[in-house]
Amino acid sequence: MEYPMPAYSMDGRHMMRPEADLDSDDDCEVPELGQEGSAADIAKNKYNHIEDEKERKRLKRLLRNRVSAQQARERKKAYLSTLESRSKDIEVRNAELEQRVTTLERENFMLRQ
């Protein structure tokens, strides 16, 4: 027989099930790069209904951290994308320069004969 999860945790401090609330980000979208809204703005609105001040602050901090980490991953992804692009450009330029060196070496050899 399955019992419903209590609204309080075993120690009685939490006003709601934190794991259920942390997993559902229905009303919280992570802003894309360049969009308005910070992690603090999102956290301000999401947990205002929680009565226990300490728990509310903890949940807000967790959410701010989650949003901030997501934004950092997106920035890293964009940075890596630009690095890969630069790397390809440099490889193409290097191949062109190697071809030019080969051509000039041949020309130099021909002129010395």
C-alpha cells in the first residue's frame, strides 16, 4: 500500500516537500543569454508562498544557484563554439601558408639552378 508524501519533512521544519518543489520548474524558466531577468529575480517570485523564512531562503538560494549554473553552462557552450570556429579558421590559414611555403621552396630551388 502506497502512502502519500507528508507536507512536512520528518524533522517537521519544512512547510512543503522540497524535492517535489525543486524538481518542478514549471513557473520558472531559465532566461537565455541576452534576455532580461536574473537568477535573483526568478528566485524572488517562486518561493514567496513558503512560510518558514529559513527554508524559503534556502530554496531561493538553491534556485538562484541552479539558474546561475545553467547560465554559466550556456556561456561556456557559446565560448567553446567560438573557440572551435577560431580553431578551424586557423587550421585553414595554416594549410594555406604551408602550401605557399612549398611553392616558394620550389621556386627558390628552380632559381638556384
